Amino acid sequence: MLPSRQKHTPSCQSISYINTSPLTVLSASKSYIHSYTPSTVTVYLDTRNNVSSAGHGNPAIADAVHQQMLLQNSNSRYLHSSFNELKEQIAARLGGADDDGRGPWKIILTNAGSESNDVALRIARAHLQHKRSCKTFTTYTYSMSYHGHSTSCLSVSPYKLRKLGHHDSSLYCPPDTQVVWLPTPCPSSTPSPSTAFDAAYTPSPSTLMFECGMSVAGVVLPPASYLSSAVSKIRSDGGLAIYDEVQSCCYRTGEFTCFQTMGYPSPDIVTLGKPLGNGFPLSACCVRADVLESFENEGLEYFNTFGGNAAACAAGLATLSELDRLRPVSDTTGALLLGLLRDLHNKHPRMICDVRGRGMFLGVEFLNVRAPSDPSPEGTLELSFVASRLKDFHHVLTTIDGAKDSVMVIKPPLCFSPQDAAYFADCLDKAITECLRDVDENGAMGVLGCGATST
Amino acid sequence: MLPSRQKHTPSCQSISYINTSPLTVLSASKSYIHSYTPSTVTVYLDTRNNVSSAGHGNPAIADAVHQQMLLQNSNSRYLHSSFNELKEQIAARLGGADDDGRGPWKIILTNAGSESNDVALRIARAHLQHKRSCKTFTTYTYSMSYHGHSTSCLSVSPYKLRKLGHHDSSLYCPPDTQVVWLPTPCPSSTPSPSTAFDAAYTPSPSTLMFECGMSVAGVVLPPASYLSSAVSKIRSDGGLAIYDEVQSCCYRTGEFTCFQTMGYPSPDIVTLGKPLGNGFPLSACCVRADVLESFENEGLEYFNTFGGNAAACAAGLATLSELDRLRPVSDTTGALLLGLLRDLHNKHPRMICDVRGRGMFLGVEFLNVRAPSDPSPEGTLELSFVASRLKDFHHVLTTIDGAKDSVMVIKPPLCFSPQDAAYFADCLDKAITECLRDVDENGAMGVLGCGATST
């Protein structure tokens, strides 16, 4: 399979677990992924699924898309009821539109989070240019945040730009992008995140681009007071706040969006994405009507060929219906799993320095247990060893993220069962114990500590 | 339906035929769109379908997507065979990769043409920056060309930027975008297009961004000699050529791509889009391996959440299989339709100044028959009248495009039958005759000449 892939696929398109053995996924169901070799099928528990949130192979969603594709799949220039109904349902879940005089949420349906964030940035710039007479368009973004793969999204994605190495990031990053430092709570947490925005901010109309539920940063969820203060400063100077909820929407953290879970101020623009169509390409850019005005007045039609076509709307409606049903899981199984992970933190304080997150969006930060030969505190190699053990011996798939690749990010489908949670925590306990034993008995980790690529 | 749409949909998202009566499309089949009112269903012949090229409601494609969504819909970080197979099939159809020492086509699957053009521009810039040590990145684009709705695509889309009116286009258009003038053959065709590129070009490594089969420009297909000359100049100075075949791919003009139909030189990068998944969001950016090198070396992973997921690949494979079957239609029904339209040109030389195009991508350019009160030669109002008559009296949907909205662009699904072609030509004849009679008898066109928005 690999040579056939490599023939026409650029090497910059990563393969998960390339360092051990990549998975050939031919079927999947609920929280399980089935990987095939010519002679065996192995079932893996999937703790890293932030797209098929309503479960792999969800038949209700597959059927809804099928029925719609058989009927018709016209674009947004024709009228069809699911286009309106999906927006109505999203707006109702976002709340707060009817009682504050700013008009209803206006929603642009697109194919992907990158497209939604791109148009969100265009809308913000139009607002700053025409309403605030700005000539420059400072965008505040956060260290380790990621907003998508398009040119404009990369320009506000320090997570990606830091990887340019010796290459010139100015090709992507315009001079008016200001990066605000936002550390993870451990192992190093100074300076206090509460002062980082103030340090970076120059009062003038500008855009705050904030990834709610920062995922690749390693499950970073600042407190409500932090966002309240930053958004209030931005607004009092005539700027606006964009929340990127592409990863964190659709009950991932408990409420429909992370900003609702965390009690952050309601944004001017919010983008939704990955889980919105359970894998069918669908995303939404939701804008308060008063902020959209300048963009409307520019005179450019916004047409997106597939965005909001009938099949995409059918996928979105079926997904929301499934996720409404699964929503309690985010609280109940999420709380159960968080409790189990905290038990592991208590049991293995040498290895785990923090367990954090909300709902089904959890992070476990690993420490270096091999010191003092390697003076860095992060458990990058430890997590790599543990993730490889989890995959190869326990058949559990996990995600490695964070600035130093030392945070296990857990975002299973919302159909994750209490049994799945207990099994996962048990396997994690075993893998950590094995890792510690290897270090204590042999002074080093086994050959599996070669780095599981599980971005 | 309209008030419910307007509640959450920005007004910059156009509705077709908003000036007469928009269509509520609840079903569609092959070349026909069914529009519903509370009491009636009207069947319209669709001559404007550049997405569901294998026909509306195509069951083979709907079934393939359904089966795949039931099985699994994993992303490109896992291995699955249809991901490789789709690329193999695209590469085989693009040809020319094995015999010129440049290595195979490398293909990035995305959700939409805008995403493919965005990454194409990133790849070109990386090549110019790292291979050619460029500090500036001049991109030559054509008047009236359109490459997508994202920020970077708009920067090379004069078709859109001209509509910014009094607003500042510098927000979108960087100073190193150079617009090459490319006129339609009539009614005004000076200066000769063959000299336009030379006039705009400054020798230095740069990118030629060329929309093959320019659609919104009004079916503009320059001769092979023009492209050969431009591409050869670009290449001899170390630059490269991107062809945007998002509209024109998949046998629209006869061969798989328009550059193959027209005999243009094979490009360094070519993007495919709209018809590739028959409405399922799917697009491809295809790059010669030698040109991709610098992009690969930048060190940024390219990951697209939905791009090339299993359902998208299933849609692509099923669509290619259906279109292979329909391919002869592009030649046979296309030739039949072109002949019928030329007959109309001969019959109505006052109204039609040109009939052009290849395969199932045809254009009819209209003249002003109301002169001398309106001195402009373009038949903008005439075409608006004709398109409205076609829709409301003959139930035929058409597209209005071109710099002055005076070109009827005809791009029906490839399942368009000879009977469909004959019916359409007959109705067009009637509508033109009605328009001429109105002008001759009343000195003006009837109330229907109020502008059918049929972009």
C-alpha cells in the first residue's frame, strides 16, 4: 500500500504511525478503527477522532447523504429548505443573537475550517477598513495556535510557521500578525498567561483570532477571566473577536461550543468545522449581522461551489441530530475519563505533570523521567514510547501534541462508552508502568521509543 | 422559502433568477432540475451545470459515497486504496509524466478549487523563492479570470476584483499581480490577444496563472500558439505555469482537460475541481515532481482534514467511471449543439455576433439590437431578455457571463441528449425571435428584460 501511495502523494502529507506501522483502514465502526493486513484485521480503540464525532460509519448520516444525493445536490444559488434549516439550528445552538440588538447570526457554509477562517479574516478586515478606517489590520493570534492550511490561515498559525525552520516565514506571515504567548500549565508556566495579552497589545482597532480549545497546543483552555479581559480591550478600541471552534464545536467540551462551556464572551465571528458533517466536508462561518455589514457593502459576491450544497446540509442536519443524542456522553463519559486520568496522575506523578480539559477534550502532559542526561523537563520521548505501546500492544490510538510533543490529546468520538474509557485508562496505566520499568531497570526506554507520529 | 433563507444568509450570497422568481430545487435528474411551489412542480432543462457533470442525482455516485460512508471515512493520514487509486487514475488521464524526466504527477486532494489554487500558488512561490532565489513573486493572471473565493485566489482574480467598485482592491490584490488583457473575440477584439502577454511581461522568474477554458470571461479559449509562446517565455526565464482547470476538466471540452483538447503545453501545476466528485466536495492540485521539491523542503506538513478522505475518493472514482462512459457525448452532442448554434448565428446575425467553444463548453455572444440609443455594442439587455424568456416560457436554465454580461455560457451535464440539444436550440431560436420582434414592433423589449441573474 505504501509504495502505491508514495508514487503520487507528496511526502509532506504525513502518515500516522509511519515510524512503527501505518494503518490500512478499510472499515471502522463507532469508536473503533479496523486496520487490515493481507492476513489479519486488527481493531483499534480510537481516542483521537475529532471529525467522525458521531461515530465511524454512522448509518443515519450516511443514509441522509445518500438520500439527498439521489434526490438532488444543488448549490446555494437555488433555494432548498435544508440550507435554511441547518443555519437555523446552528444559530439556535450558538445562542445570544436575539436579545442584544446586534441582529441574528449570519452564516456562510463552506467546505472546511480553512475556508471558514479565511472568510472570517476577510470579514474582519472589511470591518476594520470600512467601519474603522484602518490602513493596517493587526491580527492577534496565539503561540501554538493553528487556523488552517490556506495562505491566509497560515499567516495567523504560529504552530505551523515555527516549523518553517531556516526558511523565511515572511512569505506566509504578514508583519501585522502579532503573536501572543500562551503557555501550557506545565511543566513551565511563567510568565503568567494573564499578562501575556496585555504585553503584546497595542490599542487600535484590530482582530483577536482565538482558537477555542487549543488542540495542537496541547489542550490549552484559558480561564474565562482571561478571555473577558482580552476581548473587552479589543472591543473598546473598535476591534473584534474571532473564535475558531473548528476543533472544539459540536459538544466536544460539553456545550455546543467551547466558548459556551468555558463562559467566554460571545464572539463577533465564530467558525465551526471538523465534526459538523461527521466527515462530510462541511464548515460554517457565523458572523454577527452588524459586523458583516462592511463585507456585504464591498460588492463581492461570496459563492462557494460546494459549500452548503444540498448533500452537505443533509450531512449537517443528520450530524446535529446524532450529536444532540450523544451530547450527554461528553459530560458523563468525559467526567468518568477525567477522573480515571486524574487517578493515573496521582499514581504516576513522576510521569504525568498535568491532566486537564473539559468534556471529551482532555490532555495528559508527560514529564521527562530520564533526567538528568536530558535536562529538558518535557516527556517527549516518554509519550512517544507510551503512544507506541498503546498502539502496538494494546491497540489504542492516541494523539501526540503540544509545543514539545509531550501532551497526549484525547478527543474520542462522542459515542465512546464507559467501557471504552475504562479500557483506555487501564491500558494507559500499563504503558506508563512499562515505560517507568524500562527506565528504572535499563536506564533507557525500549526500541519502541522511536517516535510514534500521531499528529 | 426566501424570508427563511434571508434570516441567516448574507445578501452577498446570490440567488439565481432573483429578479424573476428563484427556483426551489427539491429534486433533479440527469439534465433536469425540478422546481417546486406549494401547488406545482416545474421541470427545467439545465444547460448551466458545471458540477453535476455526470447528471443530477446520479445513483452510481450516490451509492458509492453511501457504501464508503457506511464502511469508514478516514482521512489521508491512514492508508486506504481508493486514495491511491484515484490519484493513479487522474495521473493517467493527465498524461505526459513518464517520458520527460520530470517524475510523476504528485497530487494533493482538497475539498474545492479554491483550496487547490491556494496550495498551487504556495507551491509556485516556494519554487521561485528557494530554487530561483526570488524576493518578489510576480503572478501573471488574465483580465476576467476567476480562480476562487479565498484571499489568495481573489488576489489573482480580476473578474472579482473589478466588482470592488470604489473600495480599495489593494486589500486583496498584491502589487506583484500583473493582469494580462485577454479580450473576447467579439464585438471588440483589439488589440490582438497575441501581443497582450508580451506587453505585460517583464522577464524574470514568475508564475503564469491561466484559467483554461475561461468561463466567467465568456468562453474564452486562446489558440495553442498563444499559450505556447507565453509558457515558453515564462519557462525560459525560470518561471512556471499553473493551469486552473477547475471548470474545464473531466471531458468538458472533449479531452480530460482543456489543455489537452486545445493542444496547450503541459503545465507545471494543474488544478481540477467542480465536476470531479459530481457535487461531492473534491478537487485536486496536480504538480510535477520537480516543481514540488521546494515546497516539500519547506518543512510544513500539508494536511487537509476532509481532502482525500475515503468518501471523497469514492465519489471521485465513481464520477470518473461515469464520465468515462459519458465522454463521447462531449464530442457528439457537443458538435451537434455547436452546429445548431451556428445555424442560429447565421439566422440571427443582428443578435448573435459569435458562437464559440469546444465540446460541451460553448458560448453565444449577443449584440445590442437597440442601437443607436445605447451606443455600446454588447447585447447585455438582449441576453437578459432571452435568458428570462428561456426560463419562464420554455423552462430552460442558462448562464449569463462575460465582461459585459453579454455571453450565454452553455455547459450542460454530459448526459445531455441530442433531443435536449435540439429542444434547447429551438427554444433559443424562439426567444431570440421574440426579442427581435419586441424591439422591431415596440422599439423596446418587454418587461422581462429586467435582468435574469443567472451567474
